[in-house]
Amino acid sequence: MTPKPSNPGPPSIAPTHRLLPVLAAIAAAAAFVSMDATIKTLAPKFAALQLTTLRFLAGAVFAWALWLWFRSPMPKGRQWGSHALRSGLLLGCLLSYFHALTLLPLAQAVAMSYLAPICVAVLAIVWLKERPSRWLWAALLLGLAGVSVSMAPALWAAANHSGNPRQLEGLLCAGLSAIAFAGVIVLARQQARHDALWTILVVQNTLPLLLLAIPASLVWEPVAATDLPAVMLTGLFATVGLLSLTWAFTHLEASRVAPLEYTSFVWAALLGYALFGEVPSVTTWLSAALIVGGCLLLLRR
């Protein structure tokens, strides 16, 4: 789960040049879900705190390599405060989401993450002083309906002391992650005005890694050599996803690119079945449909 830059792209683009940005956006969705799936394969061996540290460590390797190549300017003065807040939110976002991945099927966790765009719209009213519209309230209702559908079986099982009680914990963590990620996106809109992509990439991997150094050392488990390829894949997938999505947003209108993010649910269903034998339930599909419907209403606005 990485923030996408706010860039509407050129006002007019020839139809013959639309296919590559579309493919790039789909590739970004696949890369982010692949990162989630890779983390889920490591989840039985490591706590969420260590998984998050490993993810930022691997991401920092690729981020610093790219920054050393392009040498974009680092933030100055008060800009570091915004980066620190964003890094803290991103840290909380991934900690919550990776914990949710240990408790939920992959497709269900991805579906809950779709709440982020709706949360962004709400935060934009408070933070960026944007004016709400009727589309926002309709989107919120659909999003809340989707969450209710997803959580209903877990709440029923908890009330009757049956099923897996930790499923509810996973759903709450996934929802909390979406809220934190919304804060990350709102801050990214401001930072993109004065910081290069390579700078944002290196800072958002390095600051959380420094914050995690001491806490993670308290629960650290040895990482076997056989796990290192999977660890590095998490950083690679996150970097490829961000770069692909950035390229798509700079070559095609945001309103055309954003809906393609929801192809990640298809990737989540396929990877969940192939790697973990998970079959999305009817409630998971319905929940995803309602939440995505709410997000599409925001695009209509």
C-alpha cells in the first residue's frame, strides 16, 4: 500500500497513446498486490513489526539506488515536518495492514483498503478546505455499506462465540490502515508541489526505517537466507508499483487511470487462490463492489 502522486497529466492525449498508460496502471495494481502476497508468505515466520521493517529496508535499497542515480534535491527546512508526519502515517498504515494480512484472506484485506479514496475525500474537506458534494455523501454511504457487509459475518460469529474471533481484529486493522493511508495521500498532494519523486521515494522509506530500528530489534527473529529473495521482492514490487502508477498519471487523465486501481481485486483473488488456497466469499465480492461503487461516484464528481 503506496500513495499515488496527484498529477492530472496533459489535457489532450491521442487515442493511440492511451494503451501504454492503461497497461502501466494495471501493472502497478498487480505489483502492489504482489507485494501484499509476498508479505503474506512471510507472515507465519515474522511479526507484523518485523515485516514492516523488512519492507522499508528492502524499499530503501531500491530508493537510494534511484536517488543516487538522479540526485534530486532533498527537502529543506520546514518541509521535513511534513515528511516526518507522512512517514509516521505510512508506518502506521503498513503496520496495521500487514497485521491484517496475517488474519484475513488476501482479497478481503485488499477490498477493505479501497476505503482509502473515500477517506481522502473526507480528509480533504477538513485539511484542504474542499467543498463537499452530494457525490461524497453517496460514496460514504456505499463505502459504509461495503464495510458493514464485510464485517457482518465476523460480528455475527463474535456474538455467537463461533468462527475465528481474530477476523474482526483483521477487518478493524485493515480499516485503520485505509484511514492512515488517506492521510498519506493528502500529504503527498502537498509534497508533490515541491519535491521530486526520487526524493519522496527515498524519504518515505528511510524515515520509517529509522523509527522502527529500536522497536523492531526487541522482537527480531533471524532472517534465513532462503527468505531474502522474498524480502527483496517486497521492495521491488513497491518501487515498480509506484513508478508505474506515476508514469500512468503523467501520461493519462487521472479520472481514467484511477478506476484501473480496482483491478487489484482480481489479482488478489488470483494470487490468494494460487498461493494460499483462498476462495473469496460472496460477502467479500459484494463488499468490494459496494466500496468500489462509492469510489467511482467520487470520480464522477
